[in-house]
Amino acid sequence: MERKPSAVLIVALILWMFGVAGTVILPLFDNEINSATASGELRNYPEDSAEARGRDIYIQNGCQTCHTQFVRALPADTNQNLGPVSKGGDYKYDLPHLLGSNRTGPDLMWVGLKYNEDWQRQHLIDPQSTSPGSIMPSFDYLTNQELDDLVAYLMGLKPTEERLEEYQKEREEAKSTNNN
């Protein structure tokens, strides 16, 4: 092999092609990823709805820079009670995808379950008043309509009742298993 660099190049190219096929092409045929879950259907906002406008405001303000929108099946996430583990179909209608890569602030995948509209609005205007020590900037420069739309989007980030019940059963089973 050392005397034939072209053989190394060919092997590397073949391995690269397998990697591309496995990560780019094969997922296109996975129905679980390509069909929306019931929670994903909830995120299919009508084009001119408050949620869709709020999502645009979320993107324009770079919220995805500090907040993720996916719950992983890892103890780091499951132990925090963030909600059900995310599935590919949850993002069917999310374009662009707002998964985020940095969790400076809390995960927002199911934030609509955790707080009411008044709390969300107050948190956007003065984050430290609701979360002492928060490093989140204030969004008090947004108009009332923009705040309403952003709150509507955040409140829309929740799973279906069935998915939530399934998640709660899983947590109860895990607790009973751990206690035995």
C-alpha cells in the first residue's frame, strides 16, 4: 500500500461513498423520518398564522443559537425531564430545521408544556425577572404583535396528549424499575 498511493486513494474514495450513502441517501427511504408524527403535524402551521410569524421572529433573532429543539435519548436529557425523546417525524414541516447545536439556554422542544403565555411574555421582556441569573438578552424591543406571535410559537411547541401520556408512563416505569 505504501508504494501505491492510488490504491489508498481508491480505498478512501470507496469508504467516503459508503459514508455518503449511509448518512445522506439511505435516510431518504426511512418512513419514520419522512412521515410526520402527530406532534409533527401540530407544527405544520398555516403560512400566515401567529405561530408561523413567531417562528420567523425566533429565526430572525437567532434564538436557535442558544436553544436547541431536540430531546436526545441520553441521560443528560432524560434526567432533566425535558419531555418525550424527539423523533425524526417531529420535524417534517420544520424548514429550516431549528435543532440548534448549542444549549446555552434550556431546550425548547416542548416548552409550550412548561409555562403559560404570561410567563413566556414576561420572560421575553425581562428574562431575569422569571429566571434569576439568566444570561438571555431582553427582547423588549419587539412590538406587541411580534411578542404575541413569538409567544404563540413557543406555546405551540408541545407534544400531543397521547405522546405525553406515553412519556409519563415510561418515566413511571423507569422510576419503579430504579426503586426495585
